[in-house]
Amino acid sequence: MIYRGLKSPLERCLAAVLILVLGPVLLLCALAVLFDGGGPVLYRQTRVGRHGVPFRILKFRTMCVDADRRVMPHVGSSVLFKLRQDPRVTRAGRLLRRWSLDELPQLVNVLLGHMSLVGPRPALSTEVAQYPPAMYRRLDVRPGMTGLWQVSGRSDLPWDEAVRLDLLYVEQRSFALDARILLRTPAAVLTGDGAY
């Protein structure tokens, strides 16, 4: 119980340190996005945070500038649907996604208190609108940069399994579980399972 109260301040401090340490990597990623077609370096999207409060998630832009306007006729109806070979993804974007480097700007979201290092996936409002009552428990905690879903196959998992893992995290969250997830994250990033 003590950990839950200390989690946010500890993670904010760690996020600040990581931003400083990873500064050169962040700069290289930003330059790669900039030189691969120009346009904005960061992609901002509204997500639903703790207690249903919306926030703007930050990512390195991995798609062409007008990707949101390019409607994909073959995109499925699942809220987590992602194409393995999405033609809107840039060359630099493929590399950033493969190594999950596109997620690094979320350290700023952690620093601002919108997110945690470990937690459920940051949900879209369209996803939350489909929640049955029991799923609203996902919003009891801050969404995370990594979590059970991210270290268990990511986009290769069906939506119901991703939600089950998120709810399991909310019910069992602890320092030990967060530590296990953080220790498993590098392997998930290096193998690239479900990253596309």
C-alpha cells in the first residue's frame, strides 16, 4: 500500500533522469523523423487517463504527415487493430516502432503525471466508450509506458486478452509486479514481438 502512494513521485524522478540520460537517443530519433519526410517530429493523440481524465500522449511520429486522413479500407473494426505492413508508416517509423523508440516521448507524460512507467495501455476514448462496467477498473490507475500487455505479445494479442491483462495488473499491482514487468520489458523490445 505504501508503494502505491510513492509510485508516482518515484516514477516522475526516474522519468526525469531517463530523459537526461537518453537525451542523445531522443535527439537522434527526432532527427530521423525530421529527415524522413519532414513534418512534425511528435505525434499527439488524446487518450483516457486515470479516473477518465483525457490527456495528450506523446510519441515520435512514425507515419506520413497526412496518415490520419488516409482512410484504410481494409482496416478492421477492432480498437487495437494494427497492420503489420501499414503503407502509411515511414522508413524511420518502421525502425522506431521495431525498437519501441517511438514511445520514448511518453517519459514526458510520466514526468507530468499523466502516465506511469508501468500500467495498463493508454486507452482511446473510442475504446473506453465500448467498456462494459467491469472494465472501467482500468481507469483506477494511470496508464503505463509498459505493462503486462506490452511484455506479453503486444499487438499480436486479441483485444479481450489485452483487456484481461490490464485488469489483472490493476488487481495485482505492487512493487514486485512492476519490477517484474520492467525487467521483462527490454527482452520484449529486443525480440520485437507484436511491435509493428
